[in-house]
Amino acid sequence: MPRNVEIKARVRAAEPLVENAKRLSCSEGTLILQEDVFFNVPEGRLKLRDLKDGSGQLIFYQRPDLGGPKLSDYSISPTADPQGLKKVLSAALGVNGKVTKERQLFLIGQTRVHVDEVSGLGSFVELEVVMNDDQSEEEGAAIAERLMVELGIHREDLLTGAYVDMILADK
């Protein structure tokens, strides 16, 4: 199963963060509109990501809800019919929650940097250090920690759970 080391943090000021990400990635980034629908499963998280362009991804992942860098195991299956799959999974499993976001994606080395504007929640940043098979969790955490400093992410802004948890907690 693929794995990454990731962090999620609240963003104090998006503009300096985005400028740092542009500089480090040598790119303007990619804008992605997403709607994630989470389904009821006994373990881990199962979400269907609708990329709003007729394509989507079914994603299963497991990770601890801890602050700071944490290891995540995941599986992704692309779909050309996210709406049809959403109907089937909703009927079979039930919907747990929904997250709508506008994401700016930057690639810095082996790290995916997401600057997210999440509907109803605000601005966030995620770092996903995509691990090679021969890399340890500690190596991934060290990469994430270094990028946190370079991007200006403060340790006190780190979050433990997923966006869907925050949305459900507000209800």
C-alpha cells in the first residue's frame, strides 16, 4: 500500500505561504476544485473525490489523528463516473460527511503541498511527503519538518484530524 508522511495546519496568512510555495516549487501551482464525500466504514476513512471535471478518485486511507508529521497508508482508484459511484456507495454504506474545497497544488521534491480553502472552515495547508519504498517514516517526518520551516508553518497551528472531522464537530 502506498504511504506518505503528512501534516495539516491552519493558515494564518495565505499570501506569504503561497509565495514561498511558488518559490520552492518553481511553479505557479495548479488550481483544483474538489468535493470529497466520506462514507461510513468500520476502520480508516473511505472518500470519493469528485474533481469537478467528470473524473474522480475513490480513496481509502488510515492514519492516526495526531499533531505533527504522521504516517498515512492509502489506496487510490480512479473513476470516470464519480456521481454514479457516489450513488452506489451512499446506498451501500451511508454518507458520513462532505468537504468542498479549492486547492492549490505545488510539488516540492517528493512533497505535495496543498493550500486549501475549505468551505465553511477557512484556509489550511497540507504537506504530503510521498514515501519511496526504501524510506523510513523518520526520513519523511524530517522532510516535512524542514518544509514547515521553509514555508513558514508554525507548530502551534498543526491540526490532528481531517477536514470532515472539523465540519462534523461544528454541527
